[in-house]
Amino acid sequence: MAVNLAQIRDLLLPGLRGVTGKYDQIPARWPNVFSKGKSNMALERTVSMRYLGLAKLKTEGGQTAFDNGAGERFVYNQEHNEIALGYAITRKAIDDNLYKAQFQPSNLGLMQSFAQTKEIYAWNVFNMANVYNPAVGGDGVALCSTAHPIDGGTFANMPSVQVDLNEASLLNAMTTIPVTFLDNAGLKTFARARKLVVPNALEPVAIRLTKTELRPGTADNDVNAILSTSGGLREGYVVSEFLTSNFAWFLLTNIEGLLYLERVAFETDMQVDFTTDNLLVKGYERYSYGYNDPRSIWASFPTA
């Protein structure tokens, strides 16, 4: 049923002091954590390759060792979602509304609805980072796992025991990433933590850890090692209202792997239905959020 007179009955009479219900919107957070790209296909696939391993010791007169194991290892899939929303409003509701400036029939917050939907889809990559999604494929485990397979072993981008965010756990993660993030051949990568990602509940902790010059939470005169260890968190921290856990926290690294792909940009359309005179308004876009390299993130999922 279209929005009709009964649904805006108080807007038909003079004397209203004002009309409320529209609020400032949360700024877009997802651009702080995802790389952005355009897509020309319904399904985008990214291949993770294995390059050469370590060089081998050669004896005098002996043969050179050959490494012929290079090649494709994992394929990450990213399929786009169609996002759409519309509404109808009767002609009488438009004609008889005395407060069109405050309640504009052609703009009932469609852009805001799409923007917040986009945030939910984006941050769901983080909220579900410890759950394997077979549609993504990849290396066969969740985005954040203690056992990402590589040739001859595994590497972890989360602790074996989930830990709360504090000075010790953050420093441990920052020093672990450069040592344990290996490529598919088992070689060390130049991986460094660059940004802390937290829910609203952990913002005070993030501020204390990343904004103090001296060691946080102590009376010592030590410097705050978080600011310099492995290059420090050069991009600081970001807070998201759309993280569903009050305890989970994440580190983004300098390795790209979290990706937003836009297939069809946000568009709107409007027309008057010939038979009913209802105004029809709709919006549409097509996109996806995904990942193609677990080395782009480190996470901990404590439950309390």
C-alpha cells in the first residue's frame, strides 16, 4: 500500500510546530578499511599464487636445486549483491501535505537507507571473519584463522587463545605479524600493522593505547612502545558502530586484501503511475564486499 493521507494525517492541518524524525547520518566508515575498485563481471575471482621458495645450498660440482612448485594455490570469489528499495506515495498525500519542506515526498531518506545498508554489508566481513564462507572459497578456512595453509605448513592471523585488547595483546600482535605472515612458499612477507579497528565499546581503550606518549596504564616513565614498534600504527584507529561484538578487535596490515567492488553505482528513478497517480520512487545499486588475502588482517575474538 502506498503512503497515504492516513499516514500523514497531522501534516494536513496547519499549526504544527515542526516535523522531526530525520537525523544526521553516521559518516561512511567502510572506506577506512576497504580498498575500492570497479567491476565489469557478475563474479570476480582473485587467484593467490605461489612463487619460488628459499634458495638452496649448492655443493662444489653438485647440481643446482630446482623449485618447480610455483603456480596457482587459492581462488577467492566475490559475487555482487543487488540492493534495491522503493516506495509509493499517493497524489492526495502529496497535494494536501502542508509541510513539504520538512517531509519531502520525493526524498524520504532513500540515500541514507542505502548508505547504512552498505555499512552493514561491509562490516559483516569483520563480524563473520572467524566463520568460513564456502562461497568465497580461498584457502578453505575463515578469513581469520590459526591455520591458513601454505606449502609445507600454515600461518595464523589470530591468536590460538582469544585475548582482550590491552597493551600486551596489541604489542604481541604487532610483533607477531612481521614474523609469522608467510607467503604461499613459506617466505616472510613485509607485513606490518597499520590501523587498529574497534567497536564503540573499545574506543576508550584504543585512545589510551594509541594517543599517549608514555606507557599506558602505568606510572612508569617508559615510552609508549605501541607508537614505534614495527613502524607503529601509522593510521591510528577507526571505530565502527556496525561491529556486533563489543570485545572483538582487528589490526589491518599494509598488505591489501579487503576489497569493495562496485558493479553498478547508486542510482534513483521516479515516475508517476498512470492508473493510480501514485508517485513511485526507487533506488538501486550493485556491489560486493570481500577479501582475497588473509594477510591483510589480524583479529582477536574474545567473548567477554
